[in-house]
Amino acid sequence: MEAQTPFAATGTTPRGGHVAAGLLPMVLIVALFFLWGVANNLNDVLIAHFKKLFTLSDLQAGLVQSAFYLGYFCLAIPAALFMRAKGYRAAVLTGLGLYGLGAFLFWPAAGAQSYPFFLAALFVIAGGLAFLETSANPLIARLGPEETASRRLNLAQAFNPLGSIAGVALGSQFILSGVSLSPEQKAAMAPAALDAWRASEAAAVQLPYLLIGLVVIGWAVLIRVVRFPPVATESDVDEGVGALDDFRALLANRRLLSGVAAQFFYVGAQVGIWSYLIRYAQVAVPGTGEHRAAAFLTASLVLFMVGRFAGAALMGRIAALPLLASFAGIAALLCVAATAIGGYAGIGALIATSFFMSIMYPTIFAESVAGLGPRTKSAAALLVMAIIGGAVLTALMGYVSDVSGSILWAMLVPAGCFLVVLGFALRAGARA
């Protein structure tokens, strides 16, 4: 029997020299998971950077994620409607264009030393990522048998933490200076010296984001010139996918709605933990420097990547939903431990949650869209909209930290989020 190629689901079977032609589009799409990982986790560095540059509270610093994930929320449905008319590849190109534009906006934002300008640039980047995630995730899920979609998407998503690690490494090396000034030190500085320090700190983001913008636009050019299989370029206008009636039908699908809720709380937990891990380390172990705290975040991302590959391997032996339930329960316990213990043990518990978070996003996604066929694109939009949880729950964690006086108490928020994911896994598994 002939081995199945990655594009067997498209209805075409590449042979001979055509296999390589079919492999290149797959590589280009999988690389997108790396590219949006860079943007997502640079935010964790930006929170620490902007907090000291603009003298922000934890809640105000958390607005970095609020602006970012609001972009996802606002543009997910437009992305699905665009895909309906133009296909997956056109949506990818639009997403890369917006991503590149937002990255380029960091240059004038740094020149203006304006926190709202930076938030606006992050919104544009996130709008581009909404197009990318709304298109790339369901495209990977459709490039093969439905029963192995969770495993296939986990494998593709394994490249996302590689981008996350690269983003944190880039940010910690070129953005974080390691120089933090207390309010008293700032008050004692001459105005000219303080202005020079602020200008230097603001300018630190310019070159990294300029390089990111250039890479992203270059990748868009590659995707534009490479020939893609029909499943990536065909429209669904005749099938009515993305129309109002289609969304009404999806809103009556209890499994999908449960998945959207689970995705909202999962993304909130993941973004919140990573956003405040540097801050947590500096509070849990007083005297911890920026670069050392950033190393803890890098360790988290490495574990996250290992978990993606390990999870994909385990799904060859264990069904996706029971594995998801187990991982969610363990992650919740680790967050409670981080709240109760503190110190290096608490940091270790938070780092360990990354391993168990690893399979959550792709598994929730694949299990939520299972069996939806031509409605997959519209369902993907609703699941990507759920990423707004990163904005809402990260801000909530900042609020809890400000009110309680300690970032440790804020870790109870992701603990509750993981219990919601556990509930989804158990309910969906019972209906399967």
C-alpha cells in the first residue's frame, strides 16, 4: 500500500518529484507556529521592560497582554470570513503583512517613548496573528485523517515553543538591560540623565522588532511564490462557510462551545503564568535579577516544547482527552503549590506547569472542531477569539497581585483555569 503523504487529505496524491513540491508548503506553514511563538513570548519580556521604563503597576503592565489578545478577539471572525472568500493561503499572507507592520511600528513608538503607542503596535501584531492562527491550525488539522488530527496538530505546535524560546532569548539578550532604577533613584537623578536612561531603554526594542518585521515579510514572499495544494487555496463561498447562518449553527454546538470556554481559560492561564513568572521569581526570591528571572522563563519554554513532543508520543498509546484531563489536574495542583510555597520550590512548580500545559491548546482545538467539516474555518475563528482569555485573566492576575500585595496569590487564578480545562476533557470524553 502506498504511504500517505501529508497532503493526502487534499484529494491529490503526489508522486515522484511532486512529493518534494508537496512538502515545501507544509514546511512553510509549520514555520508559522515558530513565528507567532516569537511574538507571543516577547510580550513576557516586554512586561518586565515596560514596567520599569514607564513605572507601571502589575495591572498596568498586564495591559501588554490585554492589548495583544484584544487583537486576536477583534480580528478572528474577519479572518474566518476572509478565508471563506479567499482560502487559507490568502489569510496567511494577510496575517504576515499585519504582523510585519506591527513590528515596524515599534520603531516610532520607541522614539515617542509612548506606552499607548506600543500597545497599539502590539494590537496590530496580534491582528496579524489572529489571521495566522485562524488559518494554520485548521489547515494542519485537515491535512490528514480526522482521527489523528490532535496528534498531528500537537506535532506542528511543537515548533511554537521553539519560537517562544527564541523570543525570550532575543528579548533577554537585546531588550532587558539588567539595570533597574527604584522610584527613589529616579527622583534623585538629574532630568537630563533620567531622560537619557529612558531613551536608551525605549530604543532597546527597536532593532529586535525591525529584524522580526523583515523576516516576517520575507516569509510572506516565500509563501506567495510557492505553489500550494487545493485545500490551502480554495474558497468556501458556495458552501456558505463563515456566513451568519453558519455561526448560528456553531453556537448551538455544545461541544464546540465547551471547547471555546476551555480555550479561553487555558490561554489565560498560560499567558498569565508566563507573563508574571519573571515578576514571581523576583518576589519569591528577593534579589533575583532580570536575566536570571528570564532564564527561569526560558526553562519553562523548554519544558513546554518537551511536553509537546512527549504529548504527541503519548497520544499514540493514550487517547487525547484522558491525557488532557490528567495534565490539567496536575497543572492546577502545581499552581496551588506555587501560591503556598514560594521560594525556589514555588518557581520550580510554576516552571513544571509548562510541561503539562503543552498539549492543551492543540488538543482542545482539534477535539472542538472534530466532525465539523466545512464549518471548521468558522469554528476556528471562535476558538481563536477565545484567546482573549490571555487579556482578561492576565489583567485579573495583576489585579489580584496589587490587591493582595503579592504576586504569589495571583497564581490561584490559573489554578482555577486548569480546572475548567479538566472539566472540558471529562465532558467531551464522556460524549465521545
